[in-house]
Amino acid sequence: MEQRTTRLEALNATVDTVSAFIFTCFQAQNFDVNTKSDGSVVTNVDREVELKARKLLLELFPNDGFLGEEYGEIQGTSGYRWVIDPIDGTTSFVRGVPLFGTLLGLEFQGKPIAGVASLPAVGEKISAATGEGAWLTRLNASNPTRAHVSSTATLDEAMICTTSYDYFRNSDNASMFHALLDSAGSTRGWSDCFAFLLACTGRIDGLVEPILFPWDIIPWIPIIDRKSVV
């Protein structure tokens, strides 16, 4: 239990540290932008944040594993693994759109047990650990509040988010996109981790993403677990 507690403290502290750095860079619009081999954009801030988080966490827990979007995996021996997307929504970040965030998850023996998503430009952070509920913290709020999902019961009444038609087309799932348009009550394009945040706090009813990597989803699994959000 002590090992879990100290890691949960480090999880939140690390996200707070790197989110503050990211927000400073966003406000200054001070970063370099490059295109990766898959066509997605990446900045020096993505890379610096991943290395910063890895250094902070592995200095505290040197036997833990670590997986990041930009630098891949470091194997560990403790059974714990950290999973980070340093900036989820880099396209938004580089265009001055505030709908980006840092995702950091913690696994134990292959199962996600805790996760945090911090959206500094929106002023919100959501976090959860298995069995302890999911909690939303707003900028300048005195205490976090319990996260609640939407009560909308049917798809034809639901507001569903998805990042981009491009994702469906590029993954040969264009028919899924059109089926979504035909079936949902309404659709919106609020993207990336912002859509997950909205779904986990009941401000939209669901989201559909045809392409997800481990760092995109592992931090969210403890948050969206039925024992966390209600």
C-alpha cells in the first residue's frame, strides 16, 4: 500500500510540474515544430516534457518501467510502469488552441491503476485511482469534485465527440464515421483529451476515436472505470 501511495503522490506532482512548464511555453508560443514520419506534428516541448517526467519518476522509482510517445519504452522490474503522452493535442497546442493536455498513467502488472489528465490552458485536471473515484479539480477551486458522466440513455439523443474525419479515413473506417453521423443525436469535433475530459464529467455523452495508442488511452482507463466515474 505504501508503494502505491507514494506513486500516486508522484503521479500528481509530476503532472503538475510538467503542465506548468507546458502552459508557460503555450502562452509564450515559444517552441519549435517538426513533422514526424506518420505526418503528425511534434514540438521540442513534447520531447522535453517526456524526458523531464521520466527523469523525475525514475529517480524516485528506478526499478519502474516507463513508456512515452516520443522516446518509447524503458523496461522495469518492479511491476509498475508509467505511461505518458506529454502533450495530447499537439496540433491544438501549436495553433494556440487551448484544448491540449498532459496524460500520465500508472500500471501495475499490466493493469492501469491510476491516471491523471491535466489541461492547463482550460484550467482543469481530472484524476483517479482504482477504488478511489475520479475527481475533477478546477483552477482556483478549493476542493476537487467527484466526476459524473452523462445520464443520456440512447444514442439518438447523445452528443458524441470525435477528433477528425481524417482519422476514420486513414484507418479505413470511413463507414463508421458516416454511421456515427446517422445515429447520434449530434456530433462535435472537440478533440483529443478535451473530449475525454468532457465525457468523464458529463458535458458530452460519449466519444469515438478509431486510432488510439497506449499513451492515448491507458491514463484514461482508471478515470473512466465504472467504479471511478458515476
